[in-house]
Amino acid sequence: MVRTTVRAASAGMVLALWALPASADVLDDWLTGDYATGDWGGARTRLEDAGITFEGAYTTDLMAVRNGNAGSGDGWAYAGRIDFGLDLDFEKLADIAGLSVYASGAWSSGSNLSDQQVGNLFAVQQIYTGREIRLSQLYVQQRLFEDMLTFKVGRLTTEEDFLSSEIYTNYVSGGTNGVPSNVPGGNFGFTTAPFTQWGVVAAVEPVDDVRLTVGVFNADEKTIEDRRNGTRFTLDPEDGVFAVGEASYAWHQPEEAANGGEPKAAADGLPGLAKLGIFGESGNREDLKDGGEKDGNAGFYLSLEQMVYREPGTLDQGLTPWAVGAFLPRQSINELPAFFGAGLVYKGLIPTRDDDRTALGFLYGKLSGDLDPNGSEKVLEINHTLQMTPWFYVRPDVQLVFDPAGVSGADTAVVFGGEIGITF
């Protein structure tokens, strides 16, 4: 009996050791893959090859504050959002060249620490977007002339095509993560995720590295307050229209891999990106001083990012400074007519942590002279993104909020915590 037990145990150990490499390979594939849910036994890749791509992500900002200027002054808050999407490529599905349909939605939850305790204008949790399950984007896209010309029409989120930059996503403050917040704050037609408006966007790339984009959107002020979970599809001509044009120039970008994969080679020079945008919106706005109505709004923005150092032998590790400014001249209707932001992002600063990113940022917002107080709010933010796997990151973050809501005598609020992101 003893010998039989020993033989069985020995056989079990042999089987376990034989199976270990396979299990280790599965674990390694999961940890180095692009998604937390894996490849679904190969089904995900087969669906993408057929033209059906699923998207999913969860992001949460857990932040606390000392010396806040609202509520109890001290406290913490959770904000989270699950985003999901579906892209149908009809070039693969039905042999219709360049045609695709995209739909997305979001489940937002949590509370707003800026409103509850901090008492400032630049939301310290960029992911807070209310407490709703909502339909977001729903549009048809057509690419023509080998992708030189692109059209989109439907329910669109403006920041997908205008003003935004990948470099802003390194921050937790809503003042810049997404886009500079004074632009959507002063224009109903400029939406940020997960909010949308009816719109049409056309983009053309006449020469390499240059992109010209124009968009026209509905300007419905009820979109953000929608209690029909993003299904308020009415189109009222009295809402007004938001129109925007942007010219962008990207130089020395990494050589793209075939089939839209990761870049495979660095350019000879250091990459950079510049954007110039002009926008205007019709429709009535409330006068900040007397509560009357005024028609129309307009403004412009300019952004620049330029890598100044790349670690030898790497594709994109190194230091990239950036700066962005947005100006809305009419102080009588814009709470924040002037915004400026600048920062530094270093990828791979810590040896052996090549995919981590360290970010320093400064934000400045000047309040309208028609408000009281009418000073300026400043935010200094520093964080480090720990890229644990390609689909999972942890971002410890600290923000110092100077003169919250433009109140010069207010205490400097110290906000700390972090962000967690998972791609499904």
C-alpha cells in the first residue's frame, strides 16, 4: 500500500513537472499579452481577422485631499468608469473598401472629490463623469484614397479628433487629461468621453505628416445632463452649431509596422507634434455678470510636444516636454477664458522599467474678469505610471492645487492617491 502510494505520488510529480512549462507558457502569454481577458482561446484574433473588434477597459481614480476648501476640507473619493466598444470593419466583413461602423458605451460611477472637498475648477479625478450607464459614440466612417481622406458621421465625441494628445493621458488631473478643460467648459458642442453630439468630421492628409481636420457638431447643452443614458437623439436647430478646424504636423514619427502593429523602427530625428485649432459656436450663453443672454463663442488653441532626448538603441524611451494653450476671448461668457499647461514625460526613467512613465505637469487657468473672485487656479502634478503588464497599470499621483477656484487666500490643497487602469 505504501509502495503504491509512493509510485502514485511520484507519477503525479512527473506529470506536474511535465505540465509546468506549458502552464508557465500560458501564464507568460497572458502577462505579456494586450488584454486582461486574453485571446479567448484564439477566438478574439479570429474575430478581428474577420472584421469584428471588441474593446473594454476599466479605470479608477482613488484620491484624497488635505486642506480642501469645500465640505469638510479633508476626505477621499472613488471615481471609476468601464468603457466598452465594438468596431465593425466592412472591408473585411462585406468587401466594402474603407467602410466601418463603431459603437461605444460607458458605465460611470463614484463621486467628485473636487466638488466635495477640494473646491477647485480643474477636476482632480479625470475619470469622474457622473453615475450613469450610457451609450457614447455611434458613427459610420469611410476611408478613401488609401486612407488619405476620412469621413465620420453620427454620434461623435469631439476630443477623438481635435485638441487631444496621447501625452495628456499620463496625468490624473482632468484639467488636461483628455483636453484642456476650458474648451469643453465653454462650448456645448466640444464633448469629451463618454459624452457625444451629432456631428460630421472630415480629415485629409495631403502630404506625409500633415493632417487637416474639420468638424461640425450639434451644440446641445442638455447632452451632459442627459438622463436618458445617452439616447437623447433629438436634433434641435435652436441648439446652435459648433464648428472647429485643426491643422497638425507630426515629424520624425517611428516607422509603422505592417497591419497597424506596434512601430518597428525609430526615425532618424526626434519625434514631435504641433497642432493649431480654431473654433466657434453659435447659440445663446448666459452672461456671467448680469445673467442675460449673449450669442456665440469662439477661440483657438495651440499645442506642441517635442522629444528632446532618446535613450540610445531604443524606439521611444526618453524625455518629451509638451505645452498647450487655449484662449476664449469673450470673458463675459467664459468662466476660464485662458488656459495654459506644460509638462515633462519621461518613458523608461528607472533602469529595467522600460515601459514606465514619469510625468510632471503644471496647469494655469485664468478666471474671467467678470467673476468675483477673478484670480487664477494653478495645479502642479507629479506621478509615476507603473506599467505592470501591457494591459494593467498603477499610477501613484500627487497634485498641489494653488488658489483653488481663483481664491488667492485659500489654503493650498494637497491631493494624493492614484489611478489604476485595466484593458480587457
